[in-house]
Amino acid sequence: MKKDIREAKLEWCPSAAIAFQQEANRIIHTSVGCYLGRTVHVREWFEVTNFFVSLIRRANRSSTAGLKHLLEHMGVPLSPEMQTIASAGIEMLRVHERQKLFVATVCFLTADRARLETELMKSGITRQGLCGKDEPVPALVAEFASTLPDKPVTRKRRPKQRLAHPRPRHEVMRMMARLERRLEMMQR
């Protein structure tokens, strides 16, 4: 049975989400956007947008104290219902979840340079807290990231558990061969 789309039930959409969508459409059509008072090309604007979308999704999934403070100071509304599946693309999210994400992203995109720098410093976030591991950082964001304190996470190796029984012969032979190779290298 076919239905007329005009009879569809309409739901309210936040004005910030609509503004985000209109700005994205405008940038696609004009090939030029604006970020931090600077004219940027389409690719740069969407790289920055993608970075902040990823930051917000990461913060909703598992955030550090510095990241929580940054989002609070920037006025980013985080919702526990917001989808946090890392591997799911934005287009796979439900409409209302996507709207919440766009509203949260607008807070970063509309902030001026001075406010963004001030809030980054006040929040106490580190470079690693802002830029996730193996996450590409846009050049426009890298300027701010370079001013943040550096606190790399170092993992300590856990001592291996002692075996309750003797090692198998093949393992002992492999360990002995490795030691012999090291000894040969040192004697060269």
C-alpha cells in the first residue's frame, strides 16, 4: 500500500542542526567555507568537521577529565542516548542521533579562535586527549594541538608469570638459538 509523503509525521529538528546542514550545503556549492575567521576550501572544512565529530563521539564513548572539561566549557551538549559505535559512519546513525551530533559539532565550528584557545588551556586537556591515537589531525587543528602539553601514555610491560611446570624442549631450543645469535652479533 502506497502512502503520500505529505502525510508523514513531522518531528522537531533543532535549529543548530539545520544551520549545520545549511552551512555544509553552502560550502559544497560555493567550494569555500570559513573557520576561525579564515577562508578555507571544502576539503579543509570537512576535515575539521570530521575531526570534531570524532572527538565528540570519542568523548561520549570514553572521555578523560580534560576532554569532559573542554566539552563543558565549549557548551557541547552530550547526551547518553547519542550513538557511540565507533565503526558506524554518521550516515548509519538514526536521524535524531545525527541531529544531536551536529548540534554538538556546531559549538566547535562557530567558536572564534581566542575562545577555542582559552578553553583548550583552561580544560587541562593534553595533546593526546585532543587528538586520538592514529587519528588524522587537520592542519587547522594541529596549530592548537601543538600548543597543548604533551603527555604520552607509556605502557609498562608486565612481568611474565612464572611457569608452574618446566618449559617444553622446542621453547628452550628457540630461546638458546636466540641467545647464540645475540652473542654472535656482539662478538662481530
